[in-house]
Amino acid sequence: MTFYDGIYPFYPLQRSSFIIDISLLVVILVFSVVAVSFLLILPGIRGKSRLLWMFRITISLFIGVVLVVLNFTGDWAEASKKANVSYKSFSNAVVSAEVGLHVGLYGINITLRGEPVSQINETIDYNEIFRWSGSVDDQYTDALERGLPNPILYIVEKFTHNSACGLIYQYRYSGRFASANLWTAFCCWLVANILFSMPVILYAGYMMLATAAFIFFSMASFSTIFNLPPCDFTIGAESFRTDYSHSFWLALATGLLCTVIGLLVVLLDCLFPTRIREAFSVGVDNEDEECHTSEGYLNTGFLEEVIFEDIIPSGNDKEPQIVTLTRL
């Protein structure tokens, strides 16, 4: 007898499928609100500057959201293999499934999906996360108590402290250093955006180059996981190793984009400093805003015993008149 929809009233609820990481969702929503806010300002910008501002906002927000999102993605490196595997301990059941290992900066994500999903009267669709912030040994013990399938237990055991592979040490510290470099790149990106709004465009270009440098440092930090001795993951009769994945290549593309922007800004500032300031609408004097006074009115009550000297420039000299009041 069930309460509704096949759920028993005195047992834990059925697992719901994974939709999206909450951290990623928050980051995307925040940057979406910022993007919409800036786009609403565009109609108030006149002339050709509107197109330049839209381009600047789009590129800048893209770089910013990538720098933040890369800290929370779980596909810097990954591997998967389809095989016939033993499902659980103390059971002779063998299932056909695809086993996946996804490595992020925060931990690893292990997936197991049956082909087909429904086999041996069960739904085989697992997505388990093991984070570096906690003890992997404790998480492995918890996975044993929950009775997770053998392929998941086999892979996570490779990342425990007692494993002969020693993957935990390199993977954890590589992820931490990579994340630290990405947050530093994000700070450089913020400073660069501030400098772009000031008449110091050259230093804004330097900060964009610094942003690219720290992105490349994060990639180099993560790449050290491949300096370990080979440790293959054997699933059934198949074996696999991790390789670079989407987040790594996205970081590379963003780093190259920041490099190109930084080099262009520095080069244009050296060749055409006035024009680039006009393009960014900073440091440009407007003649209409200058204040000129051609006539003045003096209170004669204050002119007693005062000598008035009027120096009028000769020729076409447009220098302002010099007026001297000397009290006797």
C-alpha cells in the first residue's frame, strides 16, 4: 500500500533527478540581472557610442560570468566507459551501464546510468558528488552504508587516503590552487572595468593581461593532476583515464580573449591615445562645458579707493583677460 505515486509513507522519499547546481543557478541569475540592467541604459546613449557600449557590456559580462562559473563546474576533466559491470556486492547481477567520472575544482562527480535505465527491477541512474571540502574517507564510508553500486564505490575508493594511487593529494591541491587563481583573475577583471571608466586606459589594458595571466596559471595548476603516475580505472573488462573537458577549454578561450583585448588596448593607447579615450568617453574636454565670461558687473559701493587695471590681449590671442584690483 502506498501513500501516492508509489511512495511508501514510512520510508525515505524517492530520489529526484538532478536538474542544476544551485551555485551555478545563483551566479547565472545575478549576472543576468546585471546584464539586463545595463541593457536598459543603452537607449539613453546617443550616437555611435551605443554600439560600443553594448559590445563592451557583452564582452565584459561574459568574461566575468565565466570566471565565476568555472569555480563551480564539474567537468574540467572527465572520462566515461560503457561496460557490463557487477551491480552490487554479494550479488551476481550484472548490468549494462555507462560509468562516468567528472573532475571539478571542488571535487569529483561519479555517474552510473544503465542502458536501458530500468534493469533487474531497478532504476539505474546515479549521480554522486564527493567534495574536497569534506573528508573523502568519511564520504566513502557513508557511500558503503548507503549501499551504492560497485562501480561508484570502486572509483571513489581510488581517491581515499589509503589508496595506493594517491590521487586525493594531487587532485585536491590542484583544484584549490586553480580556484584561487580564478578568483584572483576575477578581482583583476573588476579592477580593469573600473580603470576603463577612468582616463587611464593603458592600465586597464595591463589589468586585462593580468586577468589572462591568472587564468593561464589556473589551467597550469589543474594540469598538474596529469603529472601523477598512470592510474587506470578498470570497469568490468574496460579501463579509462580522464582527459581535459569543456571547462578547461572554456578557460583557455577566455584567457585568449582577455589577452587579445589587453594587447589591443595597450597598442591603441600607445598609437592613438586621444582617440581611444574618446571611444571610451573618458578624459575628453568638451568646449561647450568651458565657462567664458566676457562681461562683468561690479558693485560701485566696493570700488572706493580701488585702482582698476584692465589688461587686454593684442591681436588674435584668445587668452582670457587679466583683471587686477588693487586696494589703496
